[in-house]
Amino acid sequence: MSASPPPPRSPFVLGLGSLLDELGQALLPGALGAALGYYLSDQGTPLLPDLLGGLLLAGVLGVALIVGGKLLHGRAWEESPRGAKLRKRVVFFLVVGSLALGGRLALFFAEQPSPLTALPREDLHAAFMVDLQRYRELERGMEATLRGLEAQPWLGPDAPEDVLSAEQEAMLLDSFEALWASTVEMDEIRGFYEDWYRFDPSRLQRPWHLRSFLLTFAAELTVHETAARFSNLVLPNNNAKKLLDAPRPERGLPKTAFSVYRQELLGTRDQARVLAGQQYLDLLARAANGRQETAELGLSWLWERCEAHLRTLALVAPIDRATLLARADAQVLKRTLKRAWYPAQKGVAEAMGDTRTRRIGWYLIPEDQQAQAMALSEPGDILLSRKNWYLSNVGLPGFWPHAILYLGTPEQLSTWADDEGVRAFIQEETGEALDLSTYLARRFPAAWARYVAQEDGHPHVVIEAISEGVSFSTMPHAAGDYLAGMRPRLDKRARAQAIAHAFADLDKPYDFDFDFATDAALVCTELVWRAYRPAEGKQGFELQLVDVAGRRTLPANQVARQYALAADDPERVLDFVFFIDASERERKTWFSDEATYRASHERTKLDVATQ
């Protein structure tokens, strides 16, 4: 007896069956592809661009095979009242293939090396550590400048719109110049790491993906917040705005500088970039365990700085999220318009980019000129140095960012200190007939041991206040790209007392508030200023403090300026010793004359870009 035929099925059931069948057929190769992708990723194949690029290429090839097969079978066309036309399924495959091809081309351009990704990993690590420190110093300097301005009653929404006094004008211009210069350097950090997305977000390159994104986003937020807070202070006073928009060529500030500053840093493009970064930060936290992995990299503080900036911006510069959402989705935290938004900014960006990628860890002044400078110098000399685009005295205006106290080698110090006046000073201090080296070794045993120890084969010859605190340094580290030497017009006794005072300051932390009122922490010029400040039983001289952003301080550039103003005065306190000038473009240095050094304090911080 034959079996009866099955009952007819409804179109819905037939359609559902076909759908389940096609899903089942697609599931097996999909599972195999996922397993293969996991295996390749675990073997070190990056998700971007290799795996995704391979998938897109396979997609293009697959679509081409499908469309080619349908053409050969004659199933690519169908008749319509207007004639033959491509079937919808073929059109769908062609669209998918075009998208896959476009995605593969986009990946091709994205995977081209950039200055960031082309660096060997050891050089990239060195560059990142330098730039991370630069970021911290820049941010602290900008914050200190802003707080100084926010404490002024003549600025802000509640301030009277009066004509500014001469002192107020000078403070506002100094602060704007400092913020301007710091923003240029901060934007260079942001720009160098804006290619963070070229690092694979999967396991292989995720640490560098996270590092680069966080640093570029933190720099973006710092610049944006600084511009917002500064603008909120200035805009209520039309006289202040006019002052900052007037051309100041002697300060490197062009006409309408303040208006350009606001336009380039607070426009919708920048707000969209901030919103895009916030969205990606949230995505990293949710989908990639980004916060935990950042902590393992020792960069939790950088993630927290991003969140703190976002909270502040929500108060001082709220973003219209609805308007910017679509724009933010299309942003990759990348500036697409012209970079020359400050005077010589294009030259600065190029010079800074070259310096970072080619001059990490070395400076322009060669060893033979360093040796000449040491031969010309004596213990107690005051040196000024400049390292282009590196650990600058940011937040303070001027060409010279750093001051140093020269000690000489232990042998040079001992020979120089063979002096009756020095021995008399030590006799008064100790009641013993000691030489200076023995006196320092007994009074500061730990410091003396570090001083006489060499570093990478070079002797310690200076003491300076740097970001790590008051430290001994070698001439290769201290010299940098420009170097000048001045000698106090004091006898050896007074200079030996200054050296002893500086030894007592070793290991004190760096004073990021630039506060000369206390000596618990020291900035570079404060170390020199306190060493030579007169006291009972101690000869010396006074370097004049100046007002910068509401505080009494002493930029290193002011030391050069005070020397220049008094250079022809018979009662001057400093004599010229040497000046090593430089050309960033030609990568060379030379010993220049006293007249050139006198004028050096008038150079802008962007001098290297205009050589």
C-alpha cells in the first residue's frame, strides 16, 4: 500500500523553510570563518587591516563570481515593459560588491604608514614618554595661567567693562602669549597621535591604540577647554577683546589673533571632534575593557584627565549634541582643514614633526662645542638653555625657557675652589681647614656621591630644576639646542656659597605653580635666584622678579633680558661668557657674539620656524 502524499503547505511555511535552509547553509561557513579569524588573530594577524582587508577582498571576489555565474547562466537579466533590466538580486550583489571594494580601498589608504605608525616600537615608546611628559607640563602651565586670570576681578562676566590699566594689559597679553605658545605645542602632540586609528584595536596592537587615542584626545580636550575658559573671561570686556585682536608683531601675535584663536578652537568642527572622542571613549570602556587595560598600562590618570575635561566642558562650553551627533559620528578626531592657524604654525608643525621623528633623545649642540663651553665656564656660572619642542618652560613667554647652575666636573670644581676666600668661608662654617670638595662631601654625602658618579660615561657638571625635581645633569643632557653662559661678578667665596646652597636643594620637587614665595618646590630660575640671593654672611645679587599671570616669578627669558638691559652698566651683576646659536633648519650650531646674545631675549618661542 503506497503512502499518501503530504498535505500542501502554506506559502508562509514554505517561505520560512527556505529562509531557515539558507540561514543554516550560511551558518556553517560563518562559524568556520569566525574560528579561522580567531586563530589568525591569536597567531598575531591584526584585525585591522589584515583580517578585515582579507574579508573585504573575499567579499569583492565572491560578488564577482556570483554576478559572473548569473551572467553565464543568463539569469542576470529579466524582461520588463521597458526592456531587459538587471534583476534586483544582481543589483543588490553589485551594490554590496561596490561597498566592499570601497571599504578595501579605504583600508588601503588607512594602512599607509604615517609618522606615528612608521616609527620602530622602541622609538615610538621614547617619543610617547617625551610627549606624555610634555603634555603634563603644558596642561599644568595652561591651568596655572587660567587660574591666575580667573582670580582677577577685572575679567569675566561680572567684571566692569572698563579700559584696562597698563598692568592689566601687560598681564592679559603675557597670559595670551603663553596660552598661544602652549596651544601650538599641545596641538602638535594632538596632531602627531591623531593617526591612533591606524593601530589595530584587537589584541596585537591595542596597547598603542589606547595610548595614542588617549593622548590625542586629552590634548584636544585641553586645548578646547582652555580656549573656552579664556574666551569666557575676555569676551564680556570689549576693550580686552580689542587689545588681543590688535597686531603685536613683537610678540608674534598677528591682527585678529584672539578671534582666530576662538574660531579655530571653539567651532562646530572642534565640538564634533570632542563629541566623537567622548563616544569612542565610552565605546572603549564598554566593549573593549578599555579602562582596565589603560590601568594596566599605567595611564589611568590620562583617562581620568579626559573625563575631568569633559565634565568641565559640560559646564563652561556645553555642546549641542543633537546638532552635532551626525557630524561627530563621521569624525575621527582629525583636523581636516589648514594647519596654519597661528603665525608660522605650518612651519612650526613641520619643524616639530621633524624634530620628534628624527631627533628623539639628541640635540643640536655637538660634543666638541659642549667641551668648548665647559672649558669657557667656571663653577657658579649661570647657563640658559633651549631644547626645541621638548621640555620647555611652558606657561611663561620668551625664547629662553630654562636656567641652570654650572658646577663643572668634580676635578674642575676642586681646582677652581683652591682659593683663600673659599677656604675662609669653609673655616667659618666648620671650624676646620677643608677644601670645598671635602666640605660638600661631608655636609651632603648622598648628594656628593651622586655628583661624582658619571652618567653614560659623562660627568655631572650642572644642577638644575627639571620636571623630575632638582637634579645633577651632564652637559649632553643640559646643553640642548641653544646655550648661553653668564658669570656673576662676585668673588669665588660668594659663588662657592651659591653652589653649597644649590646642593642643599637637591631632590626638591619641581614647582609647577611657579611660586617664588616658598622653597619647598623650585622652578629652574628659582634654584639660581635663591642660590645667589644675598643673606646674612652671604654676598650675592638680586635678579628682579616680574609679574606673570598674577604671580611674582622669573622666566628664564627675563634673566637674558635683565642682562641685556644692564650690559653697558659698569655696576652690572653678570658678565657674558659665551653663546651657542643654532639653525633648526640647517641642523647646525655655532659660537656667536655678545651682541647677538643681547638680542636673543627678543626672539619669539616660534623663532625656529621662521629661520
